[in-house]
Amino acid sequence: MFPTLQSALDDWAHAEPILRGVADSLAHDAVPHARFHERDAAAPLPRAYQWADGSAYVNHVELVRKARGAELPASFWTDPLMYQGGSDSFLPPRDPIPFHDAGWGLDLEAEIVVVTGDVPQGATREQAIAAIRLIGLVNDVSLRGLIPDELAKGFGFVQSKPASALSPVLVTPDSLGAAWSDGKLSGVLCVDLNGQPFGRADAGDDMTFDFGTLIAHLAKTRSLGAGSIIGSGTVSNRGPDGGPGKSVAAGGRGYSCIAEIRMIETIEAGAPTSPFLQPGDTVRIEMLDARNHSIFGAIEQTVTG
Amino acid sequence: MFPTLQSALDDWAHAEPILRGVADSLAHDAVPHARFHERDAAAPLPRAYQWADGSAYVNHVELVRKARGAELPASFWTDPLMYQGGSDSFLPPRDPIPFHDAGWGLDLEAEIVVVTGDVPQGATREQAIAAIRLIGLVNDVSLRGLIPDELAKGFGFVQSKPASALSPVLVTPDSLGAAWSDGKLSGVLCVDLNGQPFGRADAGDDMTFDFGTLIAHLAKTRSLGAGSIIGSGTVSNRGPDGGPGKSVAAGGRGYSCIAEIRMIETIEAGAPTSPFLQPGDTVRIEMLDARNHSIFGAIEQTVTG
């Protein structure tokens, strides 16, 4: 009936009650079913009609600037940064991250994403929140070595953002209970690098722009089609003193991308010491609920050269 | 068998001979058919998985800079400018252009587009040219008043590029004969504004980067999915003296966007006099073949407030 998630999103008013019925039947073992293996899952939207990624955790943006010795424009606290990304391919959650060139500076970015229904041009923040159909995670793969030149051109990211990986599962807002509120998802985003805790930031903290604000920003001049994927940007928490956070090993919440620890190393010691991703490195991104169950399944990728 | 153009592009090796057979049958009146009315046509890809727009006519970019008193970086002649656009909605060729706010500076941009098959990461220019399946026209609607702030942010165009309109018909490269050569389309791109000739630039002239080069640029770090739409940027010709071209009324080839005539007015007289698009204005974009037949049908839009 709905051969793809996109087809359900295209006809959500009709699809939602049917799919909820299927979910209930599955939950009650009322229908025959096979076990769902995350490792076999494609991206829930293996290709999408839109992928627009914000920078909602302005703390992260401020650190990037600080490491470059540049001031953060005051408008960055009120006017969201957002780029239009390539949406023609999202990697499955267990697919390798291709490594091509050490100079490209391969990095992960652990983020929250939402998938919208149709959003009319000029939608308010509240209308935008009401249009959020599904929530999940993304590893927004980035090529740090290529970003400065593309930023200087002003036209956004074309070469510095290869395909991202989506979490194996997207969930409805209501299924998240109190963790989803006012267009923000609360909960610890667990990022492991080579099996070690690397990031434990709470996605609900320090999010300057909620998803309603991000979507309304994108929809200011045009409508958005059902199935648009909107990203939060790299999740990032400040330290308790308001400054840059500490690593998990040092008792802090760590980082959701390598660039951030490199910026902190640069601010503190003048130069970065943590390398970007190399062939053989593994990245795992996951969020657990209050009962320690994985909400979206895990993105788990190995870098392969 | 192929309910959408995307489904044919997804399976082109299989689809192409079948669709050529259908086209032959239609051309020979061998099958019953209804007349094709451009006015009833949706965009050939009403939504696409990718829309990436280059600035292949560097003359246009140089004029923009000159009007701002800025130098063109030398790298702009060798490294293509390109932005990732919103691909979730392409307007039908006869749909109105929505007018929302006079301060947004509504403009047209008449361009050539190509639609690709799958393109592997790292494709050469030659491989990229071989992956071009279809060619057409686009009116890349732009909001000039919003561009400077978005350019300054460096993240590309999010609010300043609302939905574009595609030509009613896309054609295969071979059907263009000698007009399609080495990844470039030659021919006069006719742009009329309110029924008057506004642009008569030749798309084959002054195109610094051919489509193979543009596609290879985009595919440097990632593969491209079938159905990716790649734009040339605003078609723009130099004058015979190498300087900015003259208006059609003054015997020149005119312009493919209003911004360009405003830049020339600014360079010549210190300030622009031509207004951006207003409600009631009409835009027509078309290319004729050697026998004066319309190749792609016409994009014909009225601005409605």
C-alpha cells in the first residue's frame, strides 16, 4: 500500500492511521512478522527531495569562529545559518564512509533531523512544528579541508558535503513523549569513536533555534514538499562555565564532531592534535530512551579507503 | 510502464529504447494520440532529488562584481561557482511566479539545464557528458534583495531562491544534432519581458564551463543519483568589444536576467533604472531550432501578487 516512506509522506493523512494500525499489530504480535535487523536497513529515505541543514547549536559555530580568530556576528544568534544539502543519496546506517583523500579532512557530524509534511510558504514556527512527521538522527559527513574555499565563494557546500547516513529508524513526535517538546528533542546523543565515548551532549540543551524556527526560516520564500529532511546542525553543549565543553574522558559531555575538539585544542594549545577520520576508524551514533532502549537504532559506520 | 520521468531515468538502459519506440510511433501517427498542449504540462520533473546550479557564464558573474566595485577572483575562470538548490518543487512552465514582497527584488534567470543518469564519484568531464540524458530550459527565479545577506553568510542560497520553472519538454542530446556539442548547447535563448525582446544571447557563446565540467565538479566527492538537474547559470554574452553587451533594442543580444541590465546601468550611470519584476509582468523563455520550431516549448509565466 505504501511501497516507500516517501509515498506514505505524500499521503500522510491517509497513511498515518493505517501505519499506526500496523505498528499496533506488530507490537501485539498480532500479525506474522520477521525480526527487524538494523544492519539490513537502508536509510529510511534513501533519497529525498530536500535536505536542508541548520546550525542550531550556535555554540558550535562560535567555537569554529573562535578557533579562526574571527568574531561571531551578533545576527547569528537571531538569524539561523542553514545550507541546502545534496539529497539524492543518503547512506544506509551501516554503510562504510568512503575515504578518498587525506587532505579532504573527513569528519562526522552527529545531528538530529526531522522529516516534514507539506509546509506552506510563510508558515509560522507553530505551523512548522505541526508539520513535523518524523524524527531521527544523521551523520552529516563533512570534508573539513574543502570547506574554507567553498565558504569563501559564498555559494554554500557542494564538494565539502558528501552523502550523509540516516539512522535506521525514524519515529513520530508523539512516540517520544516528553523528550519532544516545543520543536526540540531532549536526550543524550551518544557518539562513539573507535569504541570510545566521544560525545554525550544533550540535544535539548543549547539549541538556539528549535526545528519550528529552522523550518519557518526555510519556508520564508517558498513552500516545502512532503519528505523534506531538516537537520539541526552538529549538536554541541557549552561547558558548565559557559565556555567550551570538556572531553568525555575529562568528565565533560564531549563533542559531536572532530572539528570541535580540534578547535578547542587550537584555542587552548595553538594547534589541533586530534586527527580527522582515517581508514579503519569506526563511528557510532545513537540515542537511548529512559529505559536505555535505542530510539532510532544506531548509525555505525567504518571508514574505508 | 514508466509512470514518471524519474522512473524512466532510474532504469534508462531499459527505458530509452522503449521510449524511442513510442516517440517513433507518435511521429509516424502509428498510434492513437492526443495533441500535446504545453499549457497543460507540469514540469517534466515536478520534484527532483537534486538541483545544482552553476555559474558557467563567468561574464555574468564578472558584471555582478563590477557593479559592486569588486574584483573577480582569478580562480573564478578555472573553478566553477555552483550552489545546491531546493529541488522539492519545480513550477509548471505556465504557472504564475508568486510575488510576495517588493523588497525581495524578484528576478528571472534564463538558463540551460541538463538531467543526468547515475554519475560515479570522481567522474571525468567525458564520463559526465556521457551521463547527460536530457536537456531543457529553466527559469531560475531569484530574490535579489535577499542574496547579499545570504552570500555574506557563506552557506549559499536558502531564502533567495524560490521554486524555479522548467520548460514543458526536455529532449535527448542526439535530437539536437550539431547544436549539442562537447557538453554545450548552441542556439539563441529568447527571453521576452512583457512581450518585448529582452534577451537573445547564444547559449553556446561565452560558456566558460561546459556541462561536463560542471557535473564533474559536483561529482568530485560524491556520486550523483539519476535525475539530478544541473543548471548552467544565467546565460550571458559579452558585447563584440568584449565588454558588457547592449540591449536588444540597441542592437545587442540583451540579457537573460534583470540584474544584468541593472548592473550595466549601474556601471554606466551610477544607479539602476530597470525595475525588478512586478505583479502583472510576463516572462517568456524559449529556444528555436534552425527551422524556427520551439525545441523545448516555452516557459511563459505571469507574476502574480
